[in-house]
Amino acid sequence: MPVVVDAELDTFMAAFDELRRAVRSARARTADDRLTPSQYDLLLPLLDAGRSLGLRELAEAAGVAPPTATRMLDGLQRRGLVDRSRCADDRRAVRLTLTSEGAALVRERREQVLAAHQELGH
């Protein structure tokens, strides 16, 4: 089977590389001090609960699958917004809590959301 290299493939690969760089850049901008809507939705139940939650409990409250919650929490923990600790009753289970910085960010975002709703007359 002959290998076909053409200008369209080169153009596609260049565009794909540019997209990948743009996505990486956008992630870096949101990773420094803001919460994405998905991160906010995941962390809000932790703030509202006022106590630690298990992974499944948090994922259900946020409306996401546990593997999705785990991936998101990995990054949030690296940023210092969430603490994970082993459950005293079951060492396989993990309990999740917001750090003070995480709670402050979620509260700030909630105020922004409420202000936007009030502005829209809701």
C-alpha cells in the first residue's frame, strides 16, 4: 500500500496542533485562580453539605459519574482546593472536604452566579 502524503494532511495536522495548543493555553488560564462551571458544580455540594462527603455521594450530588469526579478532583486537589482523607471505618473509602481556599472560591463563584440571576430578574 503506497504512502500518500499530501498538502491537505499537512494542513490538517498543523490545524490540529494549533487547536491542541489553544486548549492547553485555555486550561492554564482557568487553572490559576478560577473555577470552571463544571468544577463549581462539583464543589458546590461540598460547600452546602458543611461536612466531608464520599466520592460517590459527591458525584451523585453533582450529577457526574464517579470516574469523572475523580479526574476533576485530582486537579482540584493539586491546586489545594480539596482535601482527600481515608475514611476511619473503611480504609478503601475516601472522604472529601474543601480547603479554606476552595470554600472561598466556591462562595465567591456562588455570589457571582446569584448576582447574575438577580440581574436577569430571576
